[in-house]
Amino acid sequence: MLNLQIPSATTVSSLRARIRSWRDERLTVGFVPTMGALHAGHLALVQLAKAQCDRVVASIYVNPAQFAPGEDFEAYPRSVIEDSQQLTEAHCDLIYLPTTEVIYPEGFATSISVAGPAEGLESDARPHFFNGVATVVAKLLNQVRPDVAVFGEKDYQQLLVIRQLVRDLDLGVDIIAGETVRERDGLALSSRNAYLTPQDRQRAAQLNRILRQFAADLAAGKTVPQARQTALEACEAGFDAVDYVEARCADTLAPLGDAALEVPARVLAAVRLGSTRLIDNCAALPS
Ligand code: PAF
């Protein structure tokens, strides 16, 4: 039994009992799902939920279904005590810590299959990923039944997949996007940054600079293929491998044509430094 500083629930019944007591007082509930190893980016999502709702639940669950064999499920950083201290300081009201028996009980046989914004980009390298995310998020949303749930723009494709999931399954929750929180040199905060060696940590900051230049080139009227080629060459020069560098329609992630930008877009990239995979994205507006 963990001795945490704020109320916690590990079962659906204890979670719902606490939420029912808030509902009896007509309080609204915000939800921030996480995999733990919290940083300032997560805490900003909690603050956003706090600004929208009377009470906030944060969940910590490292979801095996979104990791393929050979990915970092075992190595993924786990730090529940430090996380709970940070959530206490952020005035979170309840930590939900489900076990795998609660999320995937014996005999569990359902998986949500997502398409639309889930196609391409992350799915090319991690085909299992969004079905795993959608299944756990649908389950968590149904367990918590919040008014509002907050997801970071750092995982922009995930954000759009979740919006689509909520629309398609009538889950009845408002999805709010939290801006990416960055280090001073532009590196997007991520739990996986902890894997970077000091040298790779220095190199990692290039990713945001390259994406901002990509967006600036599009805003200046360069065609999508021209601007993309410059960004691709910069990524190839700066990183050990490049999974993708793309500009896509901001609302749907549909591919753009070969002309200059005519609609709001998002530029997105995934690159590798040693065994660490970095993803980032930023907005690109037409001139
Ligand atoms: O973004 C994350 O941390 C995870 O993908 C999420 C949404 C908590 C689902 O496991």
C-alpha cells in the first residue's frame, strides 16, 4: 500500500465513490491521463484542468497495449512517489492508480481500432500504438466520466485521434489541448528525455529549431515539398535517423498538396538519437 500525500484510488469502485461525492455537491470534474514520470508539461495540463473544473483527477498507468515487443515498456521511468508529490503541489484532487488487473482483467478481449488521423506518421513506425492508446483512453474516460479531459499538443497526432474517438463513440467529454512546455533551448519536455546522454541532449534541441524554420518557410510562401526537403535535410544532418518530417492539415492530418500552404497546417517530426526517439510538432500558418 503506497502512502501518498493526496487521496488515491486503485479500483473503479473507489474512484467512482470519490467522484460520486463530488457530483453530489454538483462539482465539475477534469481528468488528466498520464503514464507517470511527471514533468512540468504534465503539471501544466493539471493546471489547465484546474482552471476549467472544480476537481481534477490524474491517472498514472503505463499502458502495455501501446508498446510493441522490444519497445521501452519495461524501462519506462516509474516514479509514483515523486509524481504524487508533484501532483499535490499542483493541487490535483485525486490520483487514480489502476493496476493491470483493473484495466485489462483476465478475459479482456476488446480493442478499439482507429483510422483517420491515426493513419501514417507515428503509425508507420509504431502500428500498434494508437489502437493501444484509444483502448486505454476509452476505458479511463469511461471509468472517470469527467466533464473535461486534457491532452498535450506535444503528442499532436494522439490529440486528434482522441478527439476523433470521443466524437465517434459519443463519449460526452470535452477534450482540451494543452500547449507543449519546452526547455529554454526549445526541447519539448518528455519523460523519455531522461534516456538522452548529455551529448544527445544538446543535439536534441535542434528538432524544435528545424520545425520552426519549416513553419516559417511555409509561412513565407515556399511550396510544401520545398520547405519539407529543407527540413528533412536538416534532420538527416542533425540526428541518427529520421522516421518522418511532414506538413499536414492541422485539423485532420490529411496530406497537403504540392503548392504553397493554403490552410492552417501542422509540421511534425520523429527522429532518433541513439536508442531515444524524439517527436515534436508546431503550427504553420499560410502567408
Ligand atoms: O500520452 C500519454 O501519456 C499516453 O499515451 C496516455 C494518453 C496516458 C494513454 O496511455
